[in-house]
Amino acid sequence: MRRTALAGLCLVAVSVAALTGCAGEDQANGGSSNDPTGRSTSKEPNSTSRPEKKPFAGLTGGEIADKAFKATAGASSLRMSGDVPDEESGGTIRLDMALNEAGDCSGTMGFGKQGEAELIKTGDVLYLKYDEAFLRAQSKGEPQADVDAAVALLAGKWAKMSTDDADAEDLSTFCDLDMVFGGAEEGNSAATRGRTTTVDGAQAVTVEARDGKDHFTLYVATEGEPYLLRLDSASADDPGSITFSDYGKSVPLDAPKGNVLDLDSLS
């Protein structure tokens, strides 16, 4: 189960890192005077239009990507949601997680049609709630009696364990901003500045990058901090899209009420 979960997280980190490590030359404008970002390399004859301030004026795509990685990695909190492929199962992982710089988080992760799990990590305690489909899918190949027992014990119920537990430690990587973005802001960026657009109503500029046959697109906020708003992978093998939002907002970390099963107490 934890290998499947980690595969989705690693895809996010690898995709982000690929944007700063790919080789190439910034060709954002291609000499066109009609480039939507305003970084024209040719002069318009007899131009009388008034000067217009463009976002990230004078910066290359790689420089914009670097700013985005540094700002996002330094955020006090954020939310990431979307779909990423899981190489192990060949399916899709759905993520919707809110994280903060303290390593706390809450949200859900689902595996295609194989169910969903809720997760809350606060301090050194990890709370989990699995649905029946998730438990049965992750227990495939186990004796039927054992699977049925696990479903009866855990399905639809909150359980908790210490983050010192090996399973909890692996799952807690979903809550670690350093794990998601660690090292991504370092590197020799070479990426192409693209068009201006919006992501959920927020103004953004795109940054395009290729790594072999893989194609990645960054959407970077042009107002306020240059946060990463979305990351798309158009790779034939690993297509996926993650949206980043709720920067600086409090992460809901209310511990479950009522009867919570203590997994550490079970033999």
C-alpha cells in the first residue's frame, strides 16, 4: 500500500525537478513581435503604443521556473490536488492534500476505482480512515478470511498510529513540503517562457520544458508571490496534472472524535 502512495508523490517531485534540469535553449519568443508575454526580440516599426508592464519582464523561462520553485518551497502552507499515474498498479492516484511547513497535513488519496483513504497528520500522530474498496484492493492476494477481518476492523473507521511506525513514516511523506519540493529550486534551469493565462481565476504565465519525449508545463502566478499554480505532465508514460492552491491558509487538523482505533496497541 505505501509503495503505491509514494509512487504518486515521487512523480510530483520528479516532474518538478525535471523542469529545472532539462537541457535546451530558452526560445520563448522566437523573434516574434506578437509574443503574449511581451518579451519581443524585434522592434515594431513606427510603434506608438504606450509602454505596458509585463509580468516577469526580462526573465527567461528558466529564471521564472527558479523563482516559482523557491517561492513554493518556502510557502508556509499549500494544497495540492489532481491526478497522477501510478507505475506500480498502472492506475491513477487522486490526491487532495493540504500541507504546512511543520509537516502536518490532511486530505484524501484515492486509487482509481480502488477506493479512497482519508489522512490527517498532526504532530507525531497519523490518523487514517479507509473505505472498503481501498482495503480490498490493497489486500489483493491475501487469504479471504484475513481480508474480510481487515475490512470489518478498519473500513469506514478512524485509526491512529505513531509516526515512528514504518508504515506511518512512509505515508507521512505526503505531508513533507521538503520531500515534495526538496532540491527542485536548485539546478541549471533551461525552459521556455510561454503564454499568459489564468488558473482558477488567478493570472499566470506558462513555462514549457522538455526532457526527451516528456513535456512539462508550469503555471506560475504573476501577482503576489510567484507561486506554482499548476504542473502538467504530457508524458506518454506518465501523464498527470497537479494544482497548487490555498497558499498561507490554515490546514484543518482537527483530530477525529469518538472511538479511534489505536493500531499501535494491536499485536
